[in-house]
Amino acid sequence: MLRSLRHIKRLLSLARLLARHDALFALELAGVSPALLGVAKVGVRADHSGRPGERLARALNEAGPSFIKLGQALSTRSDLLGEQLTEDLSSLQDDLPPFPSAEARVAIEEELGAPVDELFLSFNDEPVAAASIAQVHFAQTLDGREVAVKVLRPGIEAAFQRDVDLFRWIAELAERTQPQLRRLKPVASIETLADTVELEMDLRFEAAAAAELRENFAGDPDFCVPEVDWQLTARRVLTTERLTDVIPLDDRDAIVDAGFDPVEVLTKAAAASFRQVFRDGFFHADTHPGNLFVLPDGRIGVVDFGIMGRLDLKTRRTIAEMLVSFLNRDYRRAAEVHFEAGWVPRDRSVDSFTQACRSIAEPILDKPQNEISIARLLAQLFQITETFRMETQPQLLLLQKTMLVAEGTARKLAPDANMWFLIRPLIEEWIYDNLGPEAKVRDAIQNLQAALERLPEMVESVEQGSRMMADGNIKLHPDTIRALRGDDGGPRRRAPLGLWLAAGAMFIIFMAVLFD
């Protein structure tokens, strides 16, 4: 009760902020009481300028760091908000005024246990970047290495915990009062956001993510992940190698002036993204131009590892086959992939879903190659979820967001190229290696090996069951015993071999399940 009262008070404050920006529709969609929304409008002069998504973006930016993160998460939910609104939200920048450098120094000294001047040869008090969660300072280590030092904002952990609890409460309210929204999994989506933010609040997790990504690309000639300095890293401080003399990935003119071919740069960046998602199942999920650079030697450099995504092999296979099916205009197969993955209920019509896939893809695929947007295609797929009772896949939200941002950057870098067609050979090769004949044989062998590994356990279960029967702890029904013996009142006969085999098989299955 106290939780609800606390959140109702905060919700009213949020509603008044949204009312000032004429963006109360966001709470209407969540099923918030019309009476509360009516109260929020009292005495408020609304700013009606701009599209609904632009007004909502301004309101979320004013609401603070947690709401900026929420807006960025919502920018992937065209199934919930529509394509135009989510496109407007995708421009929401995680860019806030810096906090005082004195507070950054205090955090560093508390976390690392020594004065800044004893930890670094030099430390630049002017931050080079400031976002909702942390800001970054350049420094030089005692042994002369150039590094970037990331420091969490003071009090940010408590603020996010309070706001995420509000988001969770609103999502629970939406699921309870708006049954049609349950398939969109608002609570699960907020939990995904909460998990992501929780990891961002401990910079040791970000350090571990950077180290894992660097390990995955060890020896790669085209992609660079800065090294973590673990001795200068703690829960609220992260120190990494500084990437110097870099060019932002979307600065086409500077890239050309430096002597690089934009299409070649885009190919390297797209290939690195593909390998992260499909080869490794571990990908950078915040690849806006401020985090991606071209290095002096032509490699693609990446920073800021607070938001990372993971996909299991089954999901990766599904996505890859779906992409190739759409690119090949094989809509029947694209539909079948959705059913095989369980994303569309089996009581729906495959033929109807094939027709829906065609209706969505044809207008997109008929455009010039450089204008084709797979992210837009997926967004429109999500918009037909209500018709086919598709459930939202929370694990795909980060990937969809990443694809959307990547396509926008790609269009700035090389307007006449398309990143998906540039890496299509990689996709098809991966499909063959993971879904082709050799892959199926490999999967069959692995399944057989797994079954053989369980065989001793199953035998042990059967023996244990036999002992239990011998001890009288498991008893067969008298009719079953008579049937097995042939005691049906007629001449005594041996039970058919098939009956014994069937009974034995049923018993083994029963015991395996019982003792699994």
C-alpha cells in the first residue's frame, strides 16, 4: 500500500511534466487512470510544438537520467508506440551537463584508495563526455600511458533504483488493467531495462565486458577494443586505454580527408557487428557515432561497454535464417522460421503470416539497395503482433535498437551503400556453417553424445527402479501382471516380444523421468 501511494505521488508529478510537453498519451497507453491524468492537466500550459514523439523525447530528457534510458528502450518498441513515434525517440541523446570535477576526484580517491595525484601522472579535470550515468576524463598513468577514466555520477545508483521501481509499478499496472498489452510483456521489458541498468552501475561489469569483447577480437586486423587497466578500476571507476587521433564513424568528410574509403570503413564496421552478434552472441548494444571511431591505421575502434547484449545460438540461428529469407524474398521460409522459433503461436495460419511477411517486406525491398532498412522491416513485423498473437521477445530489444542506430550511422557514412548487402556473404556463410548439411550432422552427433553421456544415469535409474520393485515399493496392477503372464483364463502363453519391449521401454522412460 505504501509503495502504491509513493508511486502515485511520483506518477502525478511525472504526469504534470508530460502535460507541459503535451505528451500524456504515454501514460494513457499504460492504462493510467483518466482521473489522475485530468488532475495533471489542471493549471498547466502545454507546449504543442513538434510531433508527439519529439514532445515525449523533450519531456523524458527533462525528467532525468532514468527516463532518458527508458526513452531509448522505448525507441525499439514500434509494436507498442508506432513507427513514427519510436523514430523520434531514437534521436533521444544520452547527453547531460557534467558534474563538478572535484566530485569525480573524490569518487576516484574513495574507490582506489589514494589521492588522484598519486594514481596518475596527470588528470584532466575537464570531462570529455558526460552522460546520464557517468562522465569521462582523460589522464596519464604513472608509467606514461594515455588512458580514459570513467566515473559514475554521485547518487546515481539510488536515483535509478527509485525510478526503475516506478517503471516496474506502471508496467504491472498496465498488465493488470490492459489485458491486450500482456503479450507485449511490459513487465519483462522493464526487467530487461533494470538488469541492464544494474550492470551499468558497477563499472567492474563494464570492464569485464570490454575485456571479453577484446578477447573475442584478439588478432582482428579491422577492429580495436581498448585494454582495461584493472589496477585503476573499481565499482565506480573504470580506466581503459585511450584511443587517440580518432575520427567519429559518421564524420564522412573527415574520413575521406584522411584518405579512407567510406564503403570500406562501413564494411569493416558492419562485419565487426555481424561477428559480435552471430559468431560470439555477445555484442555492443550502444553503437552510436560517439562510441565508434576510425583509428589512424584504418581500424574501427569502440568505447563505452555499459550496454551489452547476449543471444543464445538458437536465437542467432533463427535471426540469421530469417534475414536471409527476407533478403531472398522467400517469405514462406521467413514465416516458417517464426513458427519454428515459437514466436508465433502454432494455431495461427502459416499462409496468412507468409502473406503478412510479403506485405511488409515488398515495399521495403523494392527500394534502392542503399535505402533498404532491415531494422524498419523488423519494426513493422512487430507491429502485426496483435493480429497473430506474437509475444514480444525481450532478448531481441537490444539487438533491434543496435540495428536501428547502425543503419542510421551507415547512411551518413556511405549513403549509396547498404550494410546488409555488404556483409551478406558473411551471413550466408554463417548460415551454411550453422544450418547446412554438415551442421545438421554435427548437431546429430552432439545429441547422440549427450544421450550416451546420460546412458549410465538412465541405467542406474532402471537398476534402482528394479530394486524398488523387488522390495515391494513399486507394484504393478494385477491386471497388468496377468496380461504380461497371459493369465486371462485361457491357456497359459508367453507374452509377445513386442509387449515385453513396449513395457520395458515405458518402464525405462518412467524411471528416467522419475529420477531425472
